Amino acid sequence: MSGAARRESPLRVGVLASGNGSNLQAILDASASGGIDARVVVVISDKPEAFALARARRAGVPAVVIEKKNFASREKFDVRLVEILREHEVELVCLAGFMRILTPVVINAFPQRMLNIHPSLLPAFPGLDVQRKALEHGVRFSGCTVHVVDEGCDTGPIVIQAVVPLAPDDTPASLAARILDQEHRMYPAAIQLFAEGRIEIEGRRVSVRDAGIIETALVNPPPDDRSGKN
Ligand code: GAR
């Protein structure tokens, strides 16, 4: 927990997840240990088999399934999603491996109060299968991004990013695992910034009050001793 003033009560977070839910777990763990001033009050999944639902139940958090087959349109699905989030008095919505693009029905209900995590350094490699795309493109660095959700796919204002260098023998799976390690640090960190009211959004730019700066550049492959000045 940083030195910023504590909230009167923990930020009420609703998590949307379609799969394994390791990011959900990181948020639940950070909340349980007091690392973030936030509490997950509902987990919603569009996939009944999502392991995220079991993680929620294990933590005593209501776990709700809504399946697209029961709704005539994306908008009707999203109306129900908003209802559930409102029933649980959610203040911040966190997409954690939620594999649906939301309509304005949800985005307008939670303006600038929805975050998403994505396993690349956006705007590079939005969409799916991004670790393979990063490897095929030959980038030296990838990473993860927490951003505010807008109507596009992985396009909203960027809150925080972590850089992960690629290794020569990386596979999509090994890169995904190292990026996930960083995701599990970044998502709770971003939620905490939000809980502390330190995030200001102006157009595409997000400013984080009292954030430090990084002065050292990362180089990959790292320069060896013979390369001179480094
Ligand atoms: C994470 O890598 C997350 O960044 C990604 O899905 C994975 C979910 O893992 N999300 C996206 O690609 C969204 N565009 P998890 O279910 O173990 O948290």
C-alpha cells in the first residue's frame, strides 16, 4: 500500500473473465493481503467452464455466468451485464482475459471506470495470439499493458505497462508465461492507482499523480563489455 490517503471503504471491483483467471487470482490475492485497497465483489464470465468462476467461489466472491446464446443481440447481453454490475454496486470494472468486445451499453455505463489487461506493449499487437505475433515480428521487447476500455479492441488510454525482453529460444508459451508474471504485478498496481484517485485521463493521455520516472534505457540484446561505453 502506498502512502496515499486510504479510502473509507475498499474500492468495489467487478471482474469479467472468460478463462483461467490467473489475473483475477492476482487481484484476489492482493486484496486479501491488503496490498490493494480494493475488494472483488462479483466475478462474471461468459463461459460456464471458466476456471475463473471456481477461483471466485473459493474466495467467497459471487460468481455469475451469462452466456451469449441466451441473448438476441450483443446489446441485450451487455444490458444484463450492466444490471449485474450495478446490483453489486461495482465502482471499477476489470476485464481480465474477457474475450468479448463490449458495446457502448457497458462502456457508457462505466465511463473511464473500466480497465483491461493485454499481453503486449500496445498499440503493438492488439487482438489475439499476440505472443506468437511478437515472436514472428522479431521484436526485442514485448510486455503487458493495462488500459482504460473504450469501444475499440485494445485501443483505450494506457495506464501502465511492463516491458518483457524476448529470449532467443522463446516460444509463444514461454513468452506468455513471463508476460503473465508481469500482468500479475501490473493489474493490482493499476487498481491501486485507481483506488487512490491518482489517475487522470485527458484524451488518450493518462497522468498518474506522484508517479516516479525511469531514466535508464533497456537494451536487448544487452551490450557486452567489448562494445565500449556501456
Ligand atoms: C492474459 O494474458 C490477458 O492479458 C489476456 O488473456 C490472458 C488471460 O489470462 N487478455 C487478452 O488477450 C485480452 N485482449 P488469465 O485468464 O489467466 O488471467
